[in-house]
Amino acid sequence: MLRKKKASGSESLAPSRKDRKKAQKMARVQDTVIGGMTVVDGHVRTEGGLRLDGTVIGDVVAAGDLVIGPGARIQGSVSARDVTAGGTVQGDIRAEGLLVVQATARLNGKITMNRLVVDEGAVFRGECDMPMPEGESNG
């Protein structure tokens, strides 16, 4: 809910603390959907979560979580908080947290993440980079 806030003699609308917390939670929800019949020729950027079932020829950046559906195709790099990949990606994937590679996924490029789950049947060609957690050594 928006609350009225006085600003130098005039009223303005500012989000409440509750609304800001709700927005942070919503970043985990896919508030944007690119359908299976849609082709985007250009970059896609969202401050929330994204579900992609169509085709993107360009980079995809989501501040929230990204779900790449089984029929989706991306020709470009991908960056999001957590990524669930079920479609085809020709390019690098960077997940700040978890990358889930589903059985239907076809990935070609470098993947970088902190945690990784790969389902049986998934295809991955490229390089994998998983940084060591702080305080751990190779030894």
C-alpha cells in the first residue's frame, strides 16, 4: 500500500516499508513472462524474476530468479540470482546462487555459479566455474 507523505508542502506517494519488503520477496517470483510464441531480438532486463518460454536473441539479465522453460532458446549471455535452465542456451550463464540444469536443457558456454544441480539427461558443453566458499582451501 502506498502512503501519503508530505514533501516540502505538497503531498507525494512513497512506498511503505511493508511494500518494499514485499517487492524484495517478489524478486523471487517470476513477475515477467515471455511466452512460447514470442521472439525478442534484443536484450532483456528486469528488476524482478523472469520466466522465459520463447526465444531471445540477446542477453538476459534478471535481478531476481530466472526460469528458462524446456522450449525456450537464448542466443546470448544470461545473468540472474538463481537460474533454472530447461531449454537451450548458446552463451554464458552466471547465477549468483543456484544453477539447476534440467534434463531437457542444452547449454553451450561457460557457466558460473555458487551451487549446481544437474539432472540426468542434460547436455552441457563448455566451462564450469564454481568459486570456493570463503574460508575453504583446495588442500
